[in-house]
Amino acid sequence: MITSIFSKSKPFNLVAVAIMVVIAFALHIYSQINSEDFSFNFKPVALLLGLFYVFITDFIIAKNDLTKRHSYGVMVLGLLFLVFPEVFSNTNILTANLLVLFALRRLLSLHSNRDLIKKFFDAAFWIGLAALFYSWAILYLIVLFVALVYYWQNEVKHIAVSLFGLFTVILLLVIYNIILNDEFFLASNFSITFSLDFSGYNSFSSISRLAVVATIYIWSLVFYLKSISEKNKKIRPAHLLVIVASIVAIAIAIISPIKNGSEYVFLLVPLTIITANYIETIEENWFREIFVILLIAVSVVNLLL
């Protein structure tokens, strides 16, 4: 049973998930190798970013007690990489999401009530920096806003330092442009486009995997919402931020001008946390296995078709 292997947190589990990521990367390369625009440039960087996702996700979950002591989180992450191997096709989006994860790492740790000013500055800074790689990453300011509201306590300085974090990114961008381009801003710095054309999903493999992932997300989210009231009061805000982050990720996928599967990279970690929380509540082992089998089946169908 696959879930029994990941029922405890062990170093071997991280290695196993890293192997899943490598397999997902190989599947992406295999699917692209015969295309006319195939290029191996920067592909190793994409793989390294994917592998780093495994370790930072495990760190975020463990550090903030977002699940119990098991490895279901990274297990789901590895399976989602297999479902969406296209995430390796766009290094900019991968990098943007990694920077967003740095921001979420700071926001999810606000429950400790330590270094709040520094954490709000860091979160705003990382989100602003992520937006330079992929413009729609700026929507994660919504997660920052929700955190500011929850930890308001009449602390205007939290808002001020968040704005200063964004201003720091703008200042660095201006300095970069002046040095390299002799201009303050470039049109490409603020290229925000969107598309509601979903014709790229018009295939059985795309529809099937989106249907399965959407079902798992909605099903797990319902139970996740019910379980929040039972969790430690101190970390409830962190779980709320996970939900908001997942909604922002879905919004980005919907309006993204890129509709090739890479746009779902923002959903990987929030969905991982939500699903892992549900899996740990399932008492029947066979029902746990259904989630794993569904994700594996979808990745196999996607490969064959």
C-alpha cells in the first residue's frame, strides 16, 4: 500500500517523491522531444526547481504543523507533478511560484507572533519579485491582505512595512533598468494579459485530469473547512491562508494567457496541504489508496494519449 509507506515522516519518503519529480520531468521531455520548438536549454534548471519544491513544501508543512507527522503532503505533491508534467515547460512560472512559496512560508508562520514586521516585509517583497517573473503572481497580495486583516490589531506599521517591501522591489527594478537599458521602466515589466480561451484543454486527457483534480480539491476542501474549527486555535489562520492561496491559484489558472498545464503550478502546494489534511482523517486504508490510484491513473492516461 502506497499510503502506508508515507504514513510516517521518513527521509526515504523525500527521496521517493524526488524520484516522482524526476519521472515527471522525464515524461515532459518525452512528450516534447518530437516537437518543432523543443530545446533542452534551461530544462535542468526546471528540474532543480521542481526538486526544491519537494523540500520547501515539506519544510513549510512541518514547520507550521499544517498536517500531522506523516509524509502525505509531499506524496500528493509528487503525484501532482506526474499529473501536470507540463509545469516544467515554463521556467519563469516555476520561478515565480517558488518566490510565492517563500512569501507563503513567511505568512503561514505569522501564528508564532514573532518578527511580524519582518515577515510582512519579506512576504510583500517575495510576491513583488515573483510578479516580475509572472505578472499574475501579484494576485497573491490578496493572501497578504487577508493576513494583514487577521493580524491587524491596530498595527498600521504592518501595512506600511508591506508597502515598503513592494516599493523595494520597484526600486530594484528601476536600478536594474537604468543600468542595463538606460530607462526607468520597460513595457515588458508590466505586461499583463489574460485569456479565457480554454480550447487548449479540448482533449480527453486534459478533461479527465482536470475533472479528477477538481473533484479531489472540492471533496478535500469540504472536509478541510469542517476540520479547521477542530484544529489548534493558534494555527487556524495558517489554514485559512492556505485556502485563500488555493483560490488565488485557481483564479490565475483561469485567466492565464498560457493554457498548457504549466499554469497549475501555483495550485500544487495549496492542494497538497488540503488533500493531505483530508487523507490523514480517512480511517479506511482502501479509501486512501483511491486518491493515489486516481492520480496515478490520470498521469498514465495523459502519457498514453
